[in-house]
Amino acid sequence: MDRRTLLKSSGLLLGGLTLGGFIPSAQAKSAKISPQILIPSKQQPLLLNFNENSLGMSPKAHQAIIEALPTAFRYPDAAREQLIADLAAEYQLKTENITLGNGSSETIQAVIQAVIRQAEQDNTPIQLVVPDPTFNYAERYAKPFGIPIEKVVLTTEMTFDLPAMQQKVADFKGRSIVYLCNPNNPTATITPANFIEAWVKNAAAETLFIIDEAYAEFVSDPAFRSAIELVQSGHKNLLVTRTFSKIYALAGLRIGYGIAHPELIAAVENFVSLDNTNTAGAVAALASLQDKPFVQYSRQSTDQARKIVTTALDELKLPYVPSQANFVFHQVTGEVKTYQSRMKQYHVLVGREFPPALGWSRLTLGTPEEMVAFVALLKMFRIQGWV
């Protein structure tokens, strides 16, 4: 497909999008979301493979970074302490309930190291139980310690098989770390709060839960409630991780955090790097927390982008998992690697395959105009018999 043909396809799709009412004119005007025809190029590819937020950061966060630059030669202690205080206030908790990380990935690493170290000191066997597929950093951080890693395949509905995971814990003579990504990555499905709460509340003292809520701000399903509520209720057997990388679009500044009982936070703090928060990231996160309209705008943009994609997938009869995040897990015809390669030839990067879910690709939701361009290309692929 040449540029002219793709431009025509995008224009037709955009016209259908507007007439279909996906983005009402009044809503687009108020939110300043106005899809334009976009043609991917080598210089400006569509990056739809890492679940980044293509909107970019809040203008207030951008300005906060600029204003902080003259004092960036100082250590970021004050900004870091203020961020912890603001996060504690956001969730009606104490500063002792908060740990900052170089992205939420550092928090996941630190809690795994802390718990494994404690088990070693107590001479107690320990295992990690995870769904499969899921975000694999918990596994990667546990692997060097040589502990058993039990993977439980998702159900046919692409949801967690909690009974099977619970059985893995019950059968193990020792401590268990249970990692639950909610919404899950790569499927974008949620686990209803009542299921997680029941397990956490009734679990043996030897079980620790890591609840990864990197995409929580995108969820609209009322069955979801943040596990932070369990921390607020005083439960000691879980740590909830959050990030500024997704809804706040600060992925490159590496700001994440964990929320847990002060005793667990104190143990985690022993394993995080000192001065792990830079000045630019801290002030950007502080400004982002206060910019509620941007969060609403970011969520609205993602909802519109999701609708553009799922409408096309429905039209093409390509199966997909209902999404509660800023990505969609969908099937393709043929090998995913071939599909990836062909998309790349047209300057569109899409997600990889996640075994054992073979034949499925994870597609990051960019801006509405980016997804208009993606859908035009996807429909051309169908004409060619490639999807």
C-alpha cells in the first residue's frame, strides 16, 4: 500500500468514525481530542508495543520539570519527601505506608528480595506463584535465587485460575509469594475485587501477595476495587504497586511506588536503591497527581482509542479479550512474528506473542488518530489475507 492509498483509507475510516459518533464533536472540543489523518513513517512510526501513553505527560508536569531544572544540581530529597507525603494523603494513609521505586518494577524487585531473604534467615522454603501469561518481572527477579516458580495457565476466558493458584499455595510446605497483575498484562482483564479480597483475608500468614495495579486508573468495570483498600484496613500480607508510567505518561522518568503495612514497607526499603527518585521525575509526579483533568482526558482518549480498535476487530471478526487497560489482546491469522514483521514494514510496531497464549498479539492503544491509522492498515492486511 502506498502513501496515497493509506491516506485515502484513513480518511474514509475517519469519516466513518465521526459519523458513527465515537467521538462526539462537543466532547472532542471540550477534551481537545480531534483525530487527524496520520500516516506512519520511518521518522514517525506508531509505537504500539510497550503500553506507553502516546498523549505525553501533563502540561503541568512538563512545566514543573522546566521550573526544577535550575536546582537540579541539588539532591532530590525535598521533592521525594513531598511526593511520599502527597501519595499518603491521596490514599488516606501514612507516609510509612509508602515506598518509592525506580518505576514500580523496582518495588516488585525489592519486595521479592526482602521476602526471600527473610525466608532464608528463617531456613524456610519459599516459592513464587504466578498466572501465565502475565507481566514477568516477578519471575525474573525471583529466578536468580533459585526458588520454585509455579506458573498457572489462564482459563479459557483469559482470566486467572485462582482455585488452581490457591491449590499451589496449599500444597507447598513453606512460604508463598503470589503475584497478581490486576488488570493483567497482556490480557487487559480484571480479577473482581471480591475474589482477591476473599483470598487475602483468608490466606495463611505464610502467604504474601504482590498486587500490581499499573493499569488500575483505566478500569471502568465496577467489579474492580483497588487492593489499596485492604492496606487501608490494616492487612499486613500484601503490597500494592502503582506507577506513573501509564495513565500519567511518565514512563521515561521511572516513577513508581508501593503501598503496604509499615512493617512490610520497612523491610522493602532495605532493598531499594538510595536516591532512586530523580528531581525531574519527582516534580513531574507531584504535578501529575494534582492535575485531575489530565487524568480524565487521558482515560477518555484511551476509551475512544479502544472503541476504534474493537469496532474494527468486530468488523473483521478477529477475536479479542475485553479490555480494561490501555491495550487490547487480540488474535491474528498466522504467526504473530510474521504479523509483527509486516506491520513493522509499514512503520507500525505492535506487541509480541505471550506464550502459552499462541496466536495472540498485544496492541497498545495510542491516541485516537494513531488508532485510526492502525485500523486502516489492519484492514489493508485483511484484503491481502494477512490477518
